Amino acid sequence: MKDLLLLVADKSMEYTLLGGLGRPQALGIRSITFDIRVHPDRDGGVRTTGAQILNLQEARYRHAFLMLDYEGSGSKLGPAELESELDNKLRGWGDRAKSIVINPELDVWLWATDNLLAQILSWPVSAGGIRDWIQGKGFELDESIKPKRPKEAFEAVFRYCRVPRSAANYKKIAERTSLQNCEDPAFQRFHKTLQEWFPPAHSS
């Protein structure tokens, strides 16, 4: 039996999680065995049938995550209400499964330091700082100095660098960004749950 099954909305989410879960020490957890499956119908599919799919796998994995972006989910509920509804649909797992609704979308997890993004994307020095550049393009920043429209801001930055906004590049960022300092509430819930389920070996 493997430790964890993650059902996610797209390849970018899959590769971001591959990059992050490949760094158990940075997450403060033990090494785990896991599978990631991508729902063919993206965020809306995860919302409507994801819990059913996971419930069929309950006997094969110790724990499970159901993960989607709020943006694109088609939900009429707010993010917190949607997450609560999905948790309820996973109740057959008891406390062994959790849904994570990312508001607005996964990209907000990857807005690391400008220096890291500049290295990975070969950002031209002549363009100045990345955040200054995106503000100049009309993107608003939130209180965490992250763009309020994280995916669109990434698309603009990747376009400017002539780099594809590919799942592989998401994985590169997740492999190198600080996992302890991400303040996004959805990431914090994900991280805390991982630490509860898979504490370091010396803590068990």
C-alpha cells in the first residue's frame, strides 16, 4: 500500500507537486511513496467527480488529496465552502483524506523570490525586477507582494522571456523555491496536513 494518492486538475499541478514532494526534508516530512493522477476534465472535473474517483481507491492508499484551482472550478460556492463540501464527500476516508482548493490558482504558490525566478527564466537584467515589471504591465500585487492574477502574470513573464509556460518549468521552480516560507493559506493547509500524516521518522 502506498502512502499517498493525489488527484489533481492539470499537468502544471502534477509537476509542481512532483517538484515539492521530491523534497521531503524541505517540507518537514519523511520520505513517502505516492501517485499523482490528473483529472481529464481539469478543475471542474475534480470538483464534480474527483471525490467519487478517490473513494474508489480508499483501500489502496493510506492517505489522499483532492486538489484544484478555485478559478475554473465552476463552483457557485466560495473557496472555503467548496473545500468543506469536498471534504464531506471524502468522509469515507475518515481523517485520511483532504481536499485543497487553491484561491485563485496554483500559480500563486510559485511566486518565489525575484532572484530565483530570474535564474530559472533567464530574466534579462535590463528589464529590472520581475515584480516591478509586472506592475508596469498593469498587474496588481497583494499584501504578500504576489500578483492578484498569478497565472496571467506568469504567462506575461514567460512570454517576455520567450520560455514556454510548461509543466516542466513549474517543476523546476517547485524544486528550488522555499517551501517553508510560502504564506498562501491553501499551501499552509496542504503543508500542515502532510506534516500531520507523515512526520519525520525521528518524530514518530
